[in-house]
Amino acid sequence: MAEFNNERPIYVQMADRLCDEILAGTYKADDRVPSVREYSAMFGVNMNTSFKAFEQLARDGIIYNRRGLGYFVAPDALPIITERKKKEFMARLLQMFRQMRLLGISIDDIKRLWEDTNLG
């Protein structure tokens, strides 16, 4: 069972998880994704919660339903998700820049931290 935080509705977190799986290449355009029932079981949540997540993804053009066959990744899902995630990231980054300024953290401090983590 997955752990959810209390900051956002569970169905939104589930939808984000499927988007992350699409970004990671787990599911590609026109691949079938787990059914509402399967997703509910994976996360240990009510099927209505999973259905709400799938409805949201379908409204956003990320998945589509083939009657009787299930849900599939939309052909344009990857660019839709990428653009949305970039906007969300940039908004969080702006908040972090404001905090950095308030706390006196410089770009050089961040660069040193980046280099010390051996990620760069």
C-alpha cells in the first residue's frame, strides 16, 4: 500500500503517480494502464478514488478510455505532462529563490552543495 500525504487529495497524488510512470517510460503512448480496480488494489484505496484520478487524467488528455478494454496513454500525454510538471517545478523554484534571499543563501552555496553531493 502506498503512503499518501495530507497536503493534497489522494486522487491527485494517484494521478501524479501515473504521470510520473509515464514520464519514466513505464507506460508509453497507446499502452494500456492498470484498470481502476487494479490501481485501487495497488494503492489500497476505494475504487471511487481511483476512478476520480482516472477521470481527471482523461479530462487532462493524458489517458483515454477504450470502451470494454480499459484506459490507455494518450498519444500527446508525454508533452502534456512535461509542460505541466515544468510549470509546477518553476513555481516551486521561485518560492525557493524567495526563501534563499530571505535566508542569505547564495547561488555559490547551492553550487557547493550540488558539487558535494556528486550529482553534478
